[in-house]
Amino acid sequence: MSKLRLGILASGRGSNLQSILDQITAGRINAEVAVVISDKKEAFALERARMAGLPAGHFNYRDFPSKDAYESSIVDRLKQHGVELVCLAGYMRIVGKVLLAAFPGRVVNIHPALLPSFPGLHGQEQAWAYGVKFSGCTVHFVDEGMDTGPIILQAVVPVYDEDTADELSARILEQEHKIYPEAIRLYAEGRLKVEGRKVYVNKNK
Ligand code: GAR
């Protein structure tokens, strides 16, 4: 079976990108990272891509007259590299209609909270400040809302009284590095079926 071509969008340190690369290298996902794109020039994710010998591109939002133009340019690059699944990995912008229309049902995201709780920025800090006893992370398909698309996988972690927000974030991140590659593996194996809000995992493969 041919390898699923991934396009990764990241804004920061790229530890989720790294976990995907590591699982691919270990032969656990039938996929390859075709290109890494960042809206931040200094994102360490771009450096990780270069170190792995992968194409890496920086797109500065301010260089474009509109969000549509910015996204069109990213779409062109993703298509040039034959991308089939777009993975947001710490990409800190709301995906717009141009990108979604170019990859319908083929954009996924990792969020550092148990959606639908604590969407948007700083999900870990939001959960910590709210005082929940459990939090976690969510891999979901992306739709036009903010972190509202159908949920593929979630992982739960406890929140301890003595936790700082940073300690909770680290505990969540450990799980992100497990469930994001796992969700991509399931997608690559054609085992995800979306019906409305629900994503069913075919276990018989
Ligand atoms: C991760 O915790 C990810 O869940 C979060 O940003 C971090 C990126 O880390 N994403 C969001 O908050 C999206 N709204 P990374 O750059 O090391 O992968």
C-alpha cells in the first residue's frame, strides 16, 4: 500500500511533529511527511524538518493581503508536495475556508484539553485554572469552528492538587505524543469512519 503523504502545519517547537516522525521511522505508520509549513520563521518545527531532510516552508501571514490569499499559497505548496492529509501540530491559527475546501475532511488537529471543554488557546492552563480533576488531549477532524470537529481519539490525565500549569501541560503532552501518531496511523490504514459528529474506529483490521 502506498504511503499516506502528510503535510504538517506548526507554529512552535514541533514536539508533536517529532513524535509523528519518530513513529514513521519506527515503521508504525504507513505514511511520510511530505512537507512542514510554519507561519513562524523561528519555529523549531522547521528546524526539525530540515534536520530530518524534509522540505520546510515559512509563510508569513503579513506578506499576504488576506487570509484567503495566505491560505491559497499554503494550499499550493501542500498540493505541490502531493499532500493527502493535513496535520495541525501546534498550529496557532484558525484554519479558514480556503484550506478546508482544498482538503475536505482531510485536516486533523491535536488539542491539549478534553474537547469540547477548553477550546482555543492555552487549553492546559484553562483546565488547570478552572480546577478540573482530569484533563487530557483530543485529536479531531477540523471544521470551520474553533476546535469543534468530530473527535477521533482522546486521552485523559489526572490533575493533582500540587500541580503547576506547566506540570499539567507536560503530563498532557506525553499523551499527545501517543494519540496523535495513533490517530494518523488509523487514518492511514483507512480505519476511520465519520458519521455526523461521530468517528468510528474499525477494529477488525
Ligand atoms: C501542543 O500542546 C498542542 O496540543 C498545542 O500546542 C502545543 C504544540 O506543541 N496546540 C494548541 O493549543 C492548538 N490550539 P509542539 O509544537 O511541541 O507540538
